[in-house]
Amino acid sequence: MRNVFATRSYLLAYRRHFGSSFGAGRAWYRLRVPGATAYLQSRGRTARRLEWWGAGIHDIGGPHFDSPVLSASAYDSAYDSAYDSARLWHCIEELARRHHAAHLAQLAADDPLVEHARAAGWQVSQAEVCPVLELPGSFEAWVKSLGKNAREQARRYPRRLEKNFQVEYDLALDPGSVQRALDDLFRLHGKRWRARGQTGVLATARRQKFHRAVCEKFLERGWLRLWTLRLDGEAACVLLFYFYGGRYWFFIGGFEPEMQKWSVGTCLFSHVIAHAIGEGAREMDFLRGAEEYKYRLGAVDRAFVNLTWFNNGPRSKYLKQRLKAESMVMHRIHQQFSASNREPSPREPSPSRQPAASEE
């Protein structure tokens, strides 16, 4: 599977912004075989573990494919069979033996590396699912594929907005508009989390600088799809997507809590899905997390696994406990994030902007 998080543009930004934050003991590796490159990192001074570059930041691991760009209709099968997986696995295993443990997280369950790992005796465990929406040939076909309530919402909610606000759907197309949209994204995302007494995953300056750098580079490459829904000139919802390998990747979003009753997320997602279909995208990948809204939009789970190996030394026992603790923390974070991203059935808007009876 072609993976936007395994591209050099993404990984070099990650190394530039986070490489110095892990302290001594960090090493970086690039394993190349015909057709693919695996980017791996080592961390820990006394208890060393091997993992993908970007671990803890990105949602999907795996190698980067070096083949030329293919059409959307053929990209998956061609890329999955175009590289020498056995040779790449041999390189990974040799490198892992120089560590106390290896943890290669969030690899697609059908990646050929999984069977090599299983045959080598590595632990293959279930990772977080990534809901994926298979996009049909037209927006109307997508709407018809939804359940009754979601189908009505996809049609009715945007019309309701247009009757009560001046509505703008803005796609950031230049560096200035990208930075303004990111300002709105960070503000809205943080505002919603602060209302829950938390900070959110975009709160730190380092994280924000990293995502600005990624968006700048992806804009140059034509991969960025950063959308803002404005109501009466004010940002009500911002959604950050990447378009790569024939697939839309939804990374993160933020919306104005006071506008939740107008279902601004549903409205902007509907608009973006129509645009993605028009661009010829084959899928929309919602990445990690089983948030309810993803399934309401028609997504279904795609399985991912973690590949884990420990040597027999005492330091590997420490790493087992460390990985278990990290997994529990991430699980709690994603549970909280899932709860905060549920967009309930809209409450009654204020009397000053009450939807007409015919809309209901």
C-alpha cells in the first residue's frame, strides 16, 4: 500500500523537527531494496529498540515504494507486488538483532512483510483499525450508499447552512492561505480540547511547526488538501487531508464548538468527498481510531498489525513493560479523542437562526 507517511517529504520533516528531542542514542537507518525503501530509527541508550521513522506521530507504518506513479485503479496491487519483500525483511531482521527489541507498528495486515515476520517467530498482534471509505464514481452514488439518516443529513444540512449563513468552502492553494488555514485549525482544535480540560495533540509549538513544514512541502508536491468551511466569514471547521497514491488521507480536523449544532463537520466532509470523487480519488482513509462519524460516512475497517520482537536479555524485559505502558496510554488518548469527535444529532439552533420547518 502506498503510504503518504513513508514519503521522504514527510519523514525528513519528522527528523528535522523531532530528531533532537529524543536525546542520545538515536540513530537513523535507510534500508533499500529494488522497488522499496524502509526508513527505521533506533532509540534508547541502554535499552535500544528499532521502530519506523515517525513512530508516535504518523498513523501508518511501512516501506516507501520507489516505483513511478501509477493510476488510481492500479496503484495498490502493483505496489504490493513490485518490491522484493523477502530481501527487505532480511535487512530488517539483521538490523533488529543489533537491538534489544523491535516494534514496527501499524503495518497493513496484507503487507508481505507480515508473513515474513510470522515465519521468523516475531509477535504479530492486532493494531488499531483504520476505517476506509471506498469512493464510488459520483457524489450521488456515495449519498445513495449511506444509511437513511446519514443520506438525509448529507443533503439537508448543507442546504440548511446556506439558508442561514453566507457559506464558503475554501481550499488552501498558496502558502499564505495554507498558513492562515493552519492557524484556524490549531485554534479550533485547541479550543475544543480546552473545553474538555485537555490540550490536544496540536498544542505544542514543535508539533505545530512540524505540521506547517509538512503542509508547505506537500503543497509544493500537489498533495495537500486543506479545507476550511467559513460561515459569515468566520472559520467554523477546518479539515486537513493529503491526496497521495490515489487516496485521500484525513489527518485531523477542528471545528468551532458553538457551531456543532449546525453539523459543520458533516457539511464540510460532504463537500470534500464530492471534490475527492471529482479528482478521481479511489478511497478516503480516515486513519486510526473508531470514531462513530467515520462509519456514518460509510467507512469500513481495514486491518493493521504490529510486528514485535524481543531478545532474551534483561533489557528486553524493561522494553516489554515500556511498550505495554505506551500502548495503554495511546489507547486512552484515542478513546478520549473518539468521544470528543462524536458529532451528535444537532440540537435545536438558536431562535435567531431557527431552520425552517420544511428543512426538517
